[in-house]
Amino acid sequence: MPKSFFQYVLIPADSSLAVESKTGDRSGGLANDELVKSAKDYFFELSGGAAKASAWQQATPEQRHAIAQQWRKHQNDQNINMTDDQILNYIQASQTNPSCEIMALTVPTKGNDYQAVSMYTSDHSSENEIKNERACQLLLDCGHRLPETASRKEAGVYGDVFVGRCYDNEQDEDEGWKRLDFTHEDLNSNSDWIKIAKSINGGGGSGASNAASLSGTMNQMNMNPSTQDDESLGYKWDQAGEEVEMRFIVAVDVKAKDVQIKFQHSSLSVKVSGETLAEGATGGAVVVDECTYTLQDDGDNKRELCVILIKKDGRVWAHAVK
């Protein structure tokens, strides 16, 4: 079968540098998306990830145990039900594996012919990185607020970013998901796709949320009528890239031994002290061995149970558990 290619762009944070056009191979599909792989490798190299991975490999058993104990202390629960190896695997995966943050400029809707445009940024950004004015403008053009972080005085996107487009329609049994071209010309504020994004059900933001809040964007647009509000769910949830977080408020005396969580390929059960907090089918398939949870104080005599699900693919979920 002949190779089929798609185009995407790299927008340097330094405005004096030209936007770079990139080419990727479509044959990997969603499971082995070349854009995501390229972005992860690019940011991994910038962050010094290889050096961090080498340091982990050279750590002594005593050093590894000390790191695990420090993590338990940070969670305020020395008896947390995770072995040293499980804790270290979780920490190492978050610090030494190639990864990136994905912000949805548009989510796929009927109004935009199920075309999603996403921005890929580093999830380990340095304080030395400068604000990416062109990326910020693109977010604003699509109707989103600029993201805010505690480490930055000014809201915005920092560092280099990639931008790409895909077709994503679960009802389409023939194609379902495939990469489409995103070119330098698509960065123009008067592009047709940006005009559509600003329209009703066009897939863009409403100015009330950050692009990184993918579930928030979909809920605001009423794209998923079956999604309930946070109060009726009994928990809050959000998603960013391959990670889904579910947060439950539990009693202050709850310990790790009181928590029973069953991760399965496409379902989840969360129980605390015998009470079921969430149970049912997940919004998509998960990588069971990489799913985990944390339990920490949340103030006001309460604790927060945070369940972390790792998606098997990069699709946007319409719900966490149903």
C-alpha cells in the first residue's frame, strides 16, 4: 500500500523564527499517530528527559526507597496501598517518558464536519520559556481563554507548539479517525475553519473556558446531552491528552485501606468504606497497568481521592464513567 502523508506545523515561541511546515505518515493511524510521537520526542529532548531517565536507572535501592517514602509523606498517608515499585513506576512515567499536553482548539462536531484541530505543548515547561504570542492568538481566535498557571505571572502559552488537524467521527465505521492537513495558511485569523469554530456548534470555545479543558468545552456546547453536572455525578473529572482525572471528596478519616478500586479494560469501580462512588463503563479503553490513584488532604476536614485513568488511545471522552 503506498504511503499517505499529512501536513502539520511547528510554531516557535520566538516570533522572529518562521513557522515550520512538517510532514507525517498517516499509516500509523490513531494508535501510532506520527504527530503525537514527533511532539513527544521534541519536548522530551528539550526537557532533558534522557538525562533524567539515566539518573533513575543509576539510583541505588536505598535511594529509590527514600524517594517512595518522600512521595508517601507528600500524600499525607504513610500506609498508602502502593508498593515502592508501583510508586516509582508512576513517578518515573511522569518524569522520564516522552509526553506532551494536548489542547483542543476545536472538538469534532457535525458543524465542522467532525474536524478537530489540536495544539501540542510541553507538559514540563521551563520558567525560562518565553510566551508564544502566535499560539496565544490562535487560542483567542478559536474562542478560548488563555491558560493560567501558578508559576506564570501572565496567562498564555509558553514555549514552542505543534498544531495539527484530524477527522474524528466514531459513527463513521469506514474511516472513524484519520489525519488531515493543517498548513501555514490555516494560521490566518480569517481562515474558514476559524470562522466555523466561532459559530454555534462549530467546535471552538465560548470564551468561558481554557482550551485544555476538553470535557468543559464539550459540556458548554451541549454536545453530549447525557453528561450530567458535577453535583449529580458525585465527583469532578477532566481530561488532558492521554490522562483522565476523577476527583472525589471523602471523609477526613478515610485511609488507603478503605479504598477499593477495580480498574478494567473498559470499566471502573470505585468504592470507599463499602460505599460505591462510581461504577460503570469508562469513556474509552484504558491501560490498566498504568492507572492509579492518590489520597490527600483537601482542607475543611475533608480528603480528596483522585483516580487517574490512562487512555489506550488519544480520543476525547464524552464521559468518565457511565
